[in-house]
Amino acid sequence: MAHGDMASRARAMISSLRHRGPDDADTWADAEAGIALGHSRLAVLDLSDNGRQPMDSSSGRYVIAFNGEIYNHLSLREQLERDGMRQVPWRGHSDTETLLAGIEAWGLEGTLKKSIGMFALALWDRQERVLCLARDRLGEKPLYYGFQKGTFFFASELKAIKAYPLFEGQIDRDAIALQLRLGYIPAPYSIYKDIKKLLPGCFLKIYRGGNTQSEDLVPYWSLDEVIKSGIDAPFAGSDEEAIQSLNNLLRDSVHQQMVADVPLGAFLSGGVDSTAIVALMQSQSSRRVKTFSIGYNEAGYNEAEYAKAVAQHLGTDHTELYVSSRQALDVIPLLPALFDEPFSDASQIPTFLISEMTRKHVTVSLSGDAGDELFGGYNRYLGTQRWWDKIESIPLWARHLASFGLSSLKPAAWDRIGRAVALFPQLGGRGLNLGNKVTKLAGVLEVDDSTSLYRHFISHWPQPDKVVINGYAPPAVATSNLPGLGSVVEQMMALDTLSYLPDDILVKVDRAAMGVSLETRVPMLDHRIVEFAWRLPLHMKIRNGQGKWILRQVLYKYVPKELIERPKMGFGVPIDSWLRGPLRDWAESLLDESRLRREGFFNPWPIRQKWIEHLSGQRNWQYQLWNVLMFQTWFEEQSR
């Protein structure tokens, strides 16, 4: 392919990503080698032309397109200079230039191991004629790749790959089954066949020879190994020593992540995680930190008042936005283009709205994500442990028999029994919605082990193959067993950190924020903190029935306990009531039986049954229905 053709195709792909980098865009191509790189830039460090990409190394051997931040790049520069490995003057002060210098001195793997940051990158080695793709340890930054019709392509988002003229967009029905089960499509899968997500903590080497291609996937950091080694060699110090160590690590991570040549702020919900990050920011800043929160008028969903109280105590420059139902509903048509594949974590809506507001004031925002996974914060951890403690001693055959017996009556029949029981106060009068409770109990009794119990709780559609026509959920980390972990809670925390965190939480934040050209940073995902968290014994994370014990102790150094302690609220929206109200017509059109049959992806019967039950108010099927609706609205967008 001619140089001009390659460059123009790269420009077309990059133009679809201007929301991720509105400040500059450029391409580089080598027609003889058959490669082109493109980069769309959100300028955060070194706003001059010295930070432009794709960037050549000083020797000319390497060319890089890099998305993200290397937070310790200044110390890496010092190490290069101290060890005499940098012989030429620096062109500017970007972390991209630091990466290239490190790669020339230590190689790609050595440099990645020394780097603290979030990133996705493509590196072309002119000498060896090898292309390398790399992704950060925890999967903060996305990277898709695939090989079709003799062409290998890659990008931060699927929309750029779809912009390539030879792209074949064959939908993977197995991926739909995963999305129905989990609410997201986990790596390495994507919604399209032959298109993968690069696994976190890995780099991929691509060798080309004629029309053939070989790939070598190399892990440079393994969360699995970190988890196992942490449990095998736990932290042996006192509570106070552990608290001080975590405080020091968090302070250093926050300090590094506050470096930017553009305005910077933080999301603040008023919960433990975001408050900890903001408190550490403000304690290290001579200026008032800019903080942002979002509120609702619906009871049970509004955390803005708590965030405001925290902001007043810490003295931040606080901005809040109260969102009407109409504003939130108006985000829904944007979701297919924003996420590029079916994604059904409904907190995507408020995440987009707070990102949109925040971008009006700053270019970079820090968040408190990952506290729940690392320090045992989710309510489901304790809930699953309690259930397992109750049923573990019951023989498996007895559990299965009881499950079969409970399932022999339909939920409607149990509801009738429940209503009859409710008429007799002497029996307790608590039989309402009995069908829903019995169904849940039958599902719990059916599981074989603690991991199966966790899988039961996280599966929106436990048997998606019965809903997706010719679709079978393939093996995924979230539904696998992790041998060698001592407790149910540690199993769940490990699985969440390996899958739910990178494939749901971080996807949600990245696409929502970068959709409005806002860079987000997650200080708790500094790999040093992750490694330390997995060395901590469980009693330092969950104590007296409460999660995030050690993180709370760090936070109490900066914020009074009474400002923080309240029931966990989450970052949700009232999807259940919206589906019965303002979203009813929209949902009905997408879930229409004839339409489902015509499109041919779903068996209509189980979907229609849940839709009818949800509308009646008998059951709350918001998660199951939202998964289907997010596929339907995505598919509708693709069909235009």
C-alpha cells in the first residue's frame, strides 16, 4: 500500500477518536514496512510541539503512539541520567519522551516494569521490524486489536477500528451471552469476532512475514501472582504500622497523580474512597482543590449533600450539579456511540453527567475507584459469606433436593401462598413477595461451592444460552475458580479485581470521561498500593462486619468519622421505576416480540416474561432487562 493511502486510512481512524484527544492529531507511516501509527492528543504534560505524537526515539530506532500517563517519569529521567544511559539532551518534558528513552536503555519489558502509570501504547521497532502493543497493569486504558483480510489493526476504541475500510463487523453471539450474564463483555472478548481486548499487564509482539502473522503475548506483571504471593506472605506488622504504610503509599500516589500542566480536580461523592483521595489531595496542595459531585432529587439516590459537607470541612472549591430525570434520560441515546459495544452498568449515566460537568472546569480529574475491590467494600462480600456459612454444612444432595422442591411451584403460586400468610399476623404476616424470595433461595441452594455462589449472585441471566440464540458464554475470569485462596471473601475480591474492575468500572469511567475529553486518574490503582493491599490480612480490611477498615482509619486522620459513616449508597439511577414510567415506550419498542424474532439474537419468551412481570410491579428485573436493552439500542445504532 502506498504511503499516502496508509496515512489517509490512519487519519480516518484517528479522526473518530478526536473526543479522546481534541488538542492535536498526527500520523506516521512507513509504506515499505507496511505500518502506520496515528495519535489523537489530549495535551496534559508538555503542551508544546515537543510532546507531539507519534514520536521518534532519539536514535530513530523506535516510534511510539502512547495514551495515558507515566506518573514517575521524572524519577525515571533522573535514573537514566544518573546511570549514564541518556547521552543526548531532552527535547521537552513529556512522559512519552521518557518512555522512549527508557525503552532504548532497558528495553520495553524493563521499562514497563519500572513505570508507574496508566497506558495503552503501540511501539514500532524499525530495527527488528516488530510491533508491540502494551497495556497498563490494571487495565485503566483500553486497547483493542484484530487481524482481518491480511491487515492487523488496533485502537483505543472500537469506533476507530470500524473506520478501517476492510473491517468486518461480525457480531459474536458468545460475547452477547457474556454481556447478558455479567452486564459487560470481559477481556479478551469484544462484541465482534476476531477483535480482542489486550489483557491488562501484558504486551503483545506482532511479527509479520508476507501475508502471515505470528503473535506473542507476554505478561510483564501478573495480578494473579500478586494476589497469591500476598496471601502466602501477609503483612506481619501491627494495625498502626499497616495504617501508616497505607497512608504513605496513598499520599505518594496522589502526589504523583496531581502533576499536570492543565487544570486538575477530583470527583467527590462523599463516600469513603473519593473522600480519602480528596483529603490527601487537599493536604498536599497550597490551593483549594476543585471537587465535583452530582445529585438527584429522588430519595435514596442523592449523595450530593454528603459530598458538600465533606467539601466544606476540607475547604475545597466545590461544584455540584443536581440532575433531573429528563437530563439523565437524555444520556441514553448517547450510550451506543459512547461505549461502542453493549455495556449495561446503569451508573454509566451519572458517570457521563459528572464527567461532562467536570470538563467545563478542569482537564484532569482524580477518582476514588478501586477501594471496594482492594479493601473489601462491597456489601455482597459479607452477604455471600453469610449465605455460604448457612448452607455449607448442608449435604450437596440435600441442597439440590430442596432447590428442586422450591422450584416445583411457580413464583406466582408462592406469591398466592405469601398473600394468604400475610393475612395471619400470628404467623408473622411477612409473606408478601414470597415468590421472589423463594426463587432466590432455590438458586442459592443449587450451587456446588462458594465460587459458584458468587457466580450466582453476579449473574444477571444465570443461563444466557437459553436467551441468546446460538450463543454460549465462553470461559471468563469472572466465572472461574481461583484455587489457593483461603476465604469466600478473598475469592470474590480477587475475581472482582481481575474482571469486574477493569472490564466494568474502568471501562465505564474511561469512556464516559474521555467521551467529553476528560482524563481520569485512579490513585488507588498504583500497583504498589495493589500489591500492599493483597499483603494485608483480611481482618485489616473487614472488621466487625464493616468493609474498608484500614482505609477508614487512614481517612479518619483527615476527616471526622461522623462525616463518613452512613449506609453505602452507590452511584445508581432509578432504572426500575424509569422502565415502568418515562422509559416504558422506548423499552417496549426494543423488546417487541416480533422485533426480537426478526433480528434473531434473542429467544423472546424469557425476555417478554420478565418485562411483563416488571411492568406489573411483581418483580424487579431492572438488571436483566437493562442488559437486553443495552444490546438492543447498540444494535439499532449499528443498523443505521
